[in-house]
Amino acid sequence: MMTLRKHSFNRYGSCRVSALLLLWTLAVAGCGMFDGPPAHSVGHSHKHIGAEEGTHLRYQDPDRYTWQYPERVIKALKLESGMKVADLGAGTGYFTFRLAEAVGTSGKVFAIDIDAEMNASIDKQAVAKQMENVKTVLAVAHDPLIPEQVDLIFSVNAYHHLKDRAAYFKNAARYLKPGGRVAIIDFREGAFRHFTKLQTLLEEFKAAGFTLDQQHGFLPRQNFLVLTPAQSG
Ligand SMILES: C[S@@+](CC[C@H](N)C(=O)[O-])C[C@H]1O[C@@H](n2cnc3c(N)ncnc32)[C@H](O)[C@@H]1O
């Protein structure tokens, strides 16, 4: 297994300087090639360039598969047909469509993002894939605005974008059905220049009134926690 140190030089897999990605790479100020503390304020989008395709390329980089283990993540979530899921900070839908397949046509996935361009990308893909169980939602920074209660709020690499996260999830708990869960995957310290320390995650969710249900250790770059509201039944 590669070390976290080595991983830190990759941005969503590779920052390979290929002819295809060269211009885009140059346009992206700090494409993850430099270590250091988060260089941005929370609540922002990673849309460094206007072109939707650029972001799509980055988030859907095939190299990501080698460390993101999407099938293993989906399996670990133990989703059932008919479930409703919110993909918080869905981006261009790396997980959205995998979640939608897992819950089937009787289920629903709300792709939640504050960036309308990300939602437009997902809408376009949903039409092309004929997946009617995916619905995009334009959220606001402090509230995911999920249209109905869900079985799972799932979020990958977006937690570090959120501000006042204890308050955010204290509020977001109202979007969970009784027995509903929150699953958070975010970069570990040292794995990427934007990250959330495990201790920070645990403390913030405790402050938000959640208890840790599961902690999966199989992702080489990210923490993967499953939490439930303390009063959940
Ligand atoms: C690094 S991307 C991750 C995208 C996707 N989850 C993935 O794994 O490919 C983070 C996403 O979170 C979104 N985001 C940032 N702040 C947000 C907020 N307060 N509410 C919802 N989405 C947010 C950004 O617009 C961006 O699309």
C-alpha cells in the first residue's frame, strides 16, 4: 500500500501533465502538488475553472478508482432498494449514480450542491443514463435543503468545505428519517492539501449530537465514518 505521503502529491488521482490536461492543470492554482494547510476558506467550490468539463475530468479521473474504491464504499453503506439518499456536495456525481444504482428505481438520490454548474452536469448525465431516480438540489452554504427525509446523508470530500459544521449537522439531522445515518468520507491529514482531522470530525459530530456508529478503515487516503443522531430510534 502506498504511503499517505506519496498520496499527497496526487490530486484526485493524478496531476499527470498530459497534453489533454496541461492547460487545465496550469489554470488550477495549486493542483494538489504542494503540501500545506488548506489554502482556501470553507464553503467554496473546487470549480477552479469555468469549464464544467475540467471539473468533471478531475473528479472522474480514472486514477481515483485506485484509491477511492467506490464499489467497496457503496457495499459498506448497506443500502437497500427503495432507500432515499442525499449525496451532499455531489460535484459531478462520482458517487451519485452509484448510489442511485444501489437504491434502484424505487429509491431516490438527491444530489446536493451549492454549485449550479455541478448540478447541471449531473442533470445532463441523469438524462443520458436515463436515471430518473436522481434529483439535483441547489443548496445554500448553511443548509442542504433536502426536499424530504432520507435514510442516509452521504458526503465525500465535501466536509472540509462546510463551515460551522457542528451547527450544520445539528440542523441537517432533521432531514434524516428515524434510524437514518450520516456517512462522511474526507481526506485524512497529510493525504491531500484539503483535509479534516479525525479528531475534528469526531468532536464536531459529538457537538452536533451524533454518535459514531462505524469507522471503516479500508480507504487509504480518507476517513470514513458512519454516524447516527444520538436520539435516533
Ligand atoms: C471536492 S468536491 C467533491 C465532489 C464529489 N462528492 C466527489 O467525491 O467527487 C466538493 C463539492 O462540494 C460542494 N460544496 C461546497 N460547499 C458546499 C455546501 N455548503 N453544501 C453543498 N455542497 C457544497 C462543491 O461545490 C463541490 O462540488
